[in-house]
Amino acid sequence: MNRYHYRNDDSLRPDLIYTQTMTTHQIVSTAKKIFFYVFELVLWMVVSKLYLNFGKKWIIPSVSAMWIMGAVTTFLIKDEREGTIRETKWSILGYLAFLFLYRIVIQLVAPISSEQMGAALNITIPAVSGMAASGMLQNILLIVSVMTPIGFLIWCAQKYKNYYGKYTKQEAFKRIKGTRENPRRF
Amino acid sequence: MLESIKSFLHTFSVYHINAFYSIAYFLKNNYFFIIVLIAIGYMVFEELRVDNYNYTNDERRII
């Protein structure tokens, strides 16, 4: 086989060399991604410890369910894995951040009595409404902490419905072929 | 000779049974957490894989 050599074209057409080494940008972005998950895991542990029995009985199982559902959906629906992963990690982080911050908010707001609030607003607020307000704060916490994981699980479940529930092209062809190849016998 | 072999086998079995028992005990007690860790690890793996697919090295150009 003849090989044609052109003179002085080394600088013009350098040989392509593919390497397996990672660039600094790749290493940094990989480390960031792994660190994000480690941070989330640590935050999950901290929040579930802060919430004592509620954390043990609800936050740990619900966040576990979110992780597992996200991973299973990623595995089964490969077409949408990027979006599923992004949504899973950010919704869990949002949920945990809400629980972490809302605890501080309740601690700050709950001790304010209705007399103090009435003085601030220059109106008369009955004492019962102060209790109702702190009860409402607790209810908001309960509703958000229960409904966020359930909403996420429903969001994952609708992906299955959209992806597997429809009539695929292969199935349509199979059906048409089947009709053609198995004619009615008289 | 036989005694020393016997004692060696005894020590060997005790150590190994103890080790396997402790591993099994750990897995039994933490199986749920291990499943969750596997799920998280799988998601990290997939994310990095997608990132790697999408990655293009700008330094590597064909003239």
C-alpha cells in the first residue's frame, strides 16, 4: 500500500491522539457532583436527628423512598435519566432545606404571644388566635413534610405511565402484521 | 504435628466464622440503609456517565 507523505505538513495536520486522562475541568465537576450527594446525605442525617421521633418515623423512610424511586426510575427510563436525576436530587435537597429552616422559623415565631402581636398591630387579638397561629404553623409543617415525598412519588409514577403506558411503534407493527399473517379462515 | 494442625484449623475457623457472622449481622441490621446507599451511588454513577457523554474537549480539534 502506498503512503503519500506531504512535506512539512506536521504542523498543519498533527496526529490525533486520544487519551484516557481527565482534564482539570472534568475532575472538578466530578468532585462537585459527588460532594453534592455527600452533603445531601449529611443534611438528611442532621435533619432526621433534629426532628427526633418524627425524623425517625417519617423523614428517614420518606426520603429513602424518594431516593429509591428516583434511582429505579433512572434505571428503567433511560431516555429521561438526566431530568429524573436532577429533579430527584433538587427536590430532596429542597425538602430537607425546608425542614431545616422551618424548624428555626417555628422556634422564632411560636413564642410571640397574641398580646405582643396585638400591641405591634395596635388591635385587640384574642388569646385563642395565638394558639391557633402556632397550631397552623405545625399543620403547615406536617402537610409539607407529608405531601412533598408523596408528590414526588406521583411525579415519578406518571413518568412510567407516559413511557410504558402508550402504544409503541413495535406493538402497532406487530398487530398489523399479525392481522395480515393470520387471516380469518372460512 | 497433628495437634498443631488441629489448633491452626480451630483458630482459622473461629476467626472466619466470627468475621462472616459479623458481616451478616451488619448487613441484616443495615440492609435498608445499604439499599438507599446503592440507589444514591447508582444515581451518581448515571449522572457522571451522562456528563461524560456530553463532555467535549475543546482542546482536541481536528484541523
